[in-house]
Amino acid sequence: QVQLQESGPGLVKPSQTLSLTCSVSRGSISISGYYWSWIRHHPGKGLEWIGYIYYTGSTFYNPSLQSRVTISVDTSKNQFSLNLRSVTAADTAVYYCARRGVAGAFHIWGQGTMVTVSS
Amino acid sequence: DIQMTQSPSSLSASVGDRVTITCQATQDISNYLNWYQLKPGKAPKLLIYDASDLEAGVPSRFSGSGSGTDFTFTISSLQPEDVATYYCQQYNDLYTFGQGTKLEIK
């Protein structure tokens, strides 16, 4: 069973860039039909889909975040990454990476990593 | 944007009870609706996809139904390990989630 693990700083200063990496193990990121996604969970609120990337590099972002988000993939390292620019306190959340299958379901998730935006 | 409204926002029930959560979409989403279980510190878990299909390995006490705008998630006999927050998610247009239902044991 494929496993996902998020990594990155737990604290980011306002106006800086939040950078996270998702490492994929027990399977290849370069398999057709899967979309490698980022989702976040604001404290006490609902889940928000950020965007996803295909192993070829094609991306699709949530329009509400599109101006600040870049998702990239490194197939040689079996990893994909999230960059979120110009962060504010509103970006404080648990960030999850997940794999979306051919239907619109996120079948496999990482355990999540808490990121706090604060000076 | 399609908004998803879940109810109730929290729920307390006894072991063995039948538990039902509803999710309503602001427009017709056919059966493009999934259900997840979230526990603190654990990877979220997909339980139901396409409104009523049980994900592999998920106990049969979990089920889902509905189409169009109204959907239901049911636990037929609540177990202690089911304490969690449950979310619906649509994928008819982008991906949006409900606000969650926190389930506790009475």
C-alpha cells in the first residue's frame, strides 16, 4: 500500500513562503491515473482542497489560492511539493498530501503536518 | 462554487446505535460525493465514494446513499473506534468539503 509523508517547517513568518514536501513510498509517483494533491484543514473549520499535480507536471489549482500556489513534482525522488507565497495567519492549518484516483476521491492521505503562520 | 452543508455539526450516541449524518449540496452533483473519517494525528480515511460505494477494507457497518443534492451517511451499529469527525466531499465541480460532523460516544 502506497504511503505518503509530509515534511517541512512548522512555523512560517507572515509574508514569507510556506514550503512542504510529500514523500511517496511503497509505490511510484509516476503511475498514470493518479493525481498528487494538497489539502489543508483550518483549526475548527472544514477541509480545503489546494491543488494537485500529475506526474507529467500538469497542475490544477483551487482558484481561490491559484495566485499564490505552486505545486511541483520530482519523479527522481518520488516526491511532490507545495509552495504557498505571501502567507498570513489565515494560512495556519494542518496540511495534508493525498492521492486522488480516477474518480474524485482521495483514497490515500498522509498524516498531515501542522503549519503555523506567526512572527 | 458548490457548497456542502452537513448536519448535525456534532452528535453523541451510544455504542450499538444507528447513526445518520446528512450532507446537502447547493446544486445537483449527481453521485459525485465521498465520505471521510478524520481522527487527530492520523491520516484521514476514505470510507464511501461515489455516494454509496464502500472503500476496500472499510467495515460494512458504514454505508452511504443519495444523489442529486441530498446525501446520507450511516453507521448501522456504532462502535467505540468510530469516534471521529466525518466529512462529505463533492467532486462535481472542483472539490469542496462539508464542515464536518463530530461524533462522540454517549
